[in-house]
Amino acid sequence: MDLARTFVAICDTGNFSRAAEIVGRTPSAVSLQVKKLEDIVGRPLFARDSRSVALTGDGETLIDYARRLLALNDEALRHFHAPRLEGRVRIGAPGDAGMIALPEVLRRFACTHPHVEVEVKLDSSTPLLRRCREGGLDVVVFTDSADPPPEAEALHTETLVWAGLRHGRAHTLDPLPLAVAEVGCAWRAAALNALDGAGLAYRVAYSSEQCQGQVAAVEADLAIAALPVSVIAPPLVRLDHLPPIGEFQMFLLVRPGATPAVRALADHIGASFRDLAHRGARLFA
């Protein structure tokens, strides 16, 4: 775990000296740890010159394993070291954006705090924020379609891309058939604005409150859709010939006077989105 933690610190900072500060070792000790790790795997992990440090192909492969090892190690320690928490936590998330990390959040939280009941509310961002302010929700994940209050924590920034079926025909039709979310969704507005700005004709062929409904229409080759880049996986492909859509942000709001169980869930949410950002940077940069 020590070698993996040092390796990840170097990858995150791009610098041996800064990584040494993070792990509490000297730069020479960090270099020895890297050499030991390279001896263990039997392959060079970094391509070094006088000004930069870059991962080799084997290093790119190992970093994913290292992050997963550390996440599992930390999860196991939290399970045994965390005080037993009970009670109920009410979390709200948008149906579309919530699917990015919410399943992983709930899995992690159930492992470390199995005696806490979690109630999930899916809705658009503005009513979720209102319910949190009124005391009806404890934790809210929301997108920048709602005006984030000053106390909200920025969680994640991601690019929206056009998705179509691999070898599909929907993207070749005129007008373009779209699968979109309900009116008021920031993703829908951004997608339509991108097409309007490029002067492309389109029609709304399918609409759904949930992202899964849009994905189903794309998989049936009945439409294309604007989706977060992190959810593009076979049989879906990116349609890069269409105009860029832009980015969206996600935020976290915890109600004042949160219980330890609420704070624990909020910590899991932050950790899950940080892990998503690490994986997304390598997969889609």
C-alpha cells in the first residue's frame, strides 16, 4: 500500500518532490520506492528527463490498479475503524447526473455503514435544493442548472458529448433525431443551443426524465443524445463530427446541523467523485 500510495501521489502531482511532501518522505526515499515498485513489476513505470516525469505504457496500466487497491484498502479500514452509525440519511440527486457516481456512493456507504438507512430522491436540481433548504433532504447533489449557494462544494466537472450507436444511422438523418431530457434540464438546453449555433436541423424524437431512457433510444438507433463522456461505453460511441456541447458542473450541499451519518455519506460522495475524476482524466483526456 505504501508503494501504491507513493506511485499515485507522483502521478497526481507530476513531480517527485511534491509527491514526497504528500506521503511524508524525502525525494530520495520516493525514488527508492519507485525503483522497488519497478523491480516488483519488472518493468519501467516512468519515462524521465531533466524537466518532466511521464508514465510509460506499463505505468498507465498500473495506475488504475493502484487507485483501485488504495480505494479498497481505505474502504476496508473505514469499515473497521469507523464508529457504528445508525439512523436515516435522505439524499437527493438529479436523475441524469446522479447515475454517474450515485451507484458507487451507495455501494461504498452500505459497506462501511450498513446500519444507516438511506432514502434516495431523484428530481431536477432546483426542487432538490429547495427541499434541502426546507429540511426535507439532508444531502443534495445537483448540477449547475441551479444557482449554487455559496456553501455548496464543487464536486465534478465533465464534458457533454454526442452519443450514437456504433455503426448506427441515426446521426446521418436530416433532421437529426434527438433523445433528450425534460424541459428545464441543463443538458437539454446545452445540446439544443449547440445545434442551433451550428445551424443544424433536428427534431425531438424521444424524451425521458431519466438518462437511461435516452440511452435506450440511442442503443435502438432511434436517436442521438447528449451524454456525459464518462457514460459512453459500447455499444455507444462519441459523435465528434457534431458541434461541441460544453461542460457541466456538479455540486454538493449538506444541510446545516448534519448528523455524523449525514457527514459520513457526504464524505463518500466526495471520494466517489474524486475517483471518477481520476478515471475520467485517463480514459478521455
